[in-house]
Amino acid sequence: MSMSGTDAYDREPHLPPLVERALAAARAHGFPYSCRPEQGRLLQVLAGGARTLIGETGTGCGVGLAWLVSGAREGVRLLSVERDPERARVAAEVFADRPDVRILHGDWRRTEDHGPYDLLVLDGGGTGKTPDDTPADPARLLAPGGRIVIDDFTPASDWPPRHGGSVDRPRVFWLEHPALDTIEVPLAEDLATLVGTRRRSDGQ
């Protein structure tokens, strides 16, 4: 979820048609927090590596999911969970003609019933960014070699990374997670994303 993310598309050319459709829904329903175009294009590229299943938490009105669908191979299924019932309904309308896409209303933990995922994008819970948000377990939710994405960080140049004057513990949690090889990807002067790949254990 990006502050003013929907407005960031006002001067963005050459968008996939499905992204345009989701943007129109976000604007019509006054939803300002769509993922930014820089993040969307990264999701589009990462989706191309999935073979079976892509998951997302925090559907919003479906802009990020539209980027994922636009990059996914034929035959890959996509599941997105949204806790706000109205936004879940709006997103379901955006993807009504896409049988490969399923929108669920509920807490992010509903993703736990449908893995393992080749790609899991955490944008609406499961990141551990707030005290009441338990981080998702990538060893449980990802297929071996699967990737996890946690967005909406500001770029960091020091170690340990800091946010608001103190150590950014959620970022450190993901960068040092023992089940992942994780890198911070700077996307703009004010935007960075973490991308982690689940390590393969012996025999996998």
C-alpha cells in the first residue's frame, strides 16, 4: 500500500489494459493507496517466474494484482486476500472475466490455506510492520525457490537500517530471515522493496 499510489499513475504511459481497468476502479471508489508504478513493474517481472500459484495480501482495488496477472504465464493461478469487504467486491468485479484469479475477503492468514506459493506479495498483512501483525512464515508458505515480496520501505544505506530514528526491525527480520536469501531493491528515491527467495534444503 503506497500513499498517493493511485495518483502516481496520472502521467504514466503504456500501462497494461488490466492495470488500466483496476486503476479506473480505484479512482471511481476513491481508493488512493494503489501500488506505485515502479512497484507494479517489478511485480510484473517477478510474476513471470511463477509456475503454479501466486499469492497476494492486500488486494485494494486490484492494481498490484493486475500487474501480477499481466506478467504471469498462462496456466498460473493467482489468489489475493483483502480484509475490506467493499474493496474485495470491487476487485472481484475487475477480475470477473479472469477464471485464473480468485479474490478472498478476510485476514491475510487466509493465504495459509492455499500454498505453497511460487510468489507471495505481502502488502496487506503478514509483514510484521505493526505490533499486531504477525510475520508470515516463508518456510511454510513458499515452495522451495519461491519468492516473497515486502514493499513500501524507504531506501537504506546504513546497517542496521533505521526508520523513525530507531532500528527498522521489520526490515532486519526479513533481510536476516534464516529461510530466505533477501535483497533490498531500490525503486525510487523514496521507495524500496524487499525480495526474498526461499532457500532450498537438501533433497529439494
